[in-house]
Amino acid sequence: MAPFDIMGAMQAAQVVQVLIAGIGVAGTLAAALLTQAFNRRPERERHTREDQARWLADRQRVGTKFLAGALSLERNLWSACAQLDREVRSERLPGHTTVLLTPDEGIPGVLDPIARGILVEAIESGFERFHELEELAAELTLIGSSEEAAAAGELLEHLIYAIGALEGFVPFDEAADAVQDCRSARDAFAAEARRSLKVDGGFRAHDRRPRA
């Protein structure tokens, strides 16, 4: 065999060895990458499950606080309704647009000082609690379902309307209806929250309506 042929055969053999070695390295890398991919999948699934559990716990915590706060406010508003009357007058608060602007001694023949004090305290406390509920509703907007957030917003609208009814010293029946509307909206929120949390079974209110 000529020297040129021998050298060519040696170079070809070296090329083959290099290719084989390269294929072996590539195969090893591919196997390592596949192993990492398969190992990462369970890890990703575990992180996903942990995130879902954490979000679920947060939604339950915020939803519970919102529901309890709404119930507490609703009961205080209902209690304050007892200070209203059923009298038919052209002006419920002669010379004033809100209970908060009436004098401390009240309005003779319309609003006595004790009833005024109870109403003022209920209204001012109601506004404070309402703002706390607004913050919780904002959290639900971020972490809750869209239906749950919408139901929370609906409940807030009914609560602020009921507070305004007391502030305007509306007739008892009108204010009482406003408070009962709050209860219905609260039930609707509770039902949506249960659906969002995937709670089994139908919703059943845990309290009774203040009046039939």
C-alpha cells in the first residue's frame, strides 16, 4: 500500500473515532438532559400543588374574614334600625340632610338624644367596618374567582346603601328591607365562595333572617 493510502486510511480511522466519541458524548448529554427533565417534572408538579394549596388557604382566610365582617356589620345595622320610626313626614329630618349633622340634643318630636347617639355610633362604626371590608374585597379581586369577587362587590353595595339609609333616617321598613338585602347578598357571596373553594354539598345559611 502506498504511503499516501496508509496516511489516508489512518486519518479516516481517526475521523471515525472522533465521530464515535462525539456521538457517545452527545448521547450522554442527551441522556443527562432527559433525566433532568424527567426529574424536574415531579418537582414542578409538587411546586404547583403547593402553590394551589397556598392560594386556596389564602382565599379561604380572606373569604372567611369578609363573610364574618359583613355579618357583624349587618347585625349592628339591624339593631340600629330600631331607632327609626314609621312616621310619614314630608321631611324625615327637618332642616337636616343626615343624622350626623343634627344637633347633639336631636330634633324635638322627631329624634331624641339617645336615639341620635345610637344612630351616630352605628353609622360611624359602619363606615369604619365598611372600609375594612373594602380592603378584603380588594384581596378577593386578586386571589378569588371572578364570580366570588363580583359577589363581594355586590354585597358591599348593599351594605353601603343600608348605612346610608340609617344616615338619612329613612322609615324603619325601608331600612329593614335594605339590611335584609344585605343578608341575601351575603348568602350569594357565601355560595360563590364555596364554589370557588370547591366545597362539596349545597349551601345552607347558618343564621336566620331578622324578620319574616
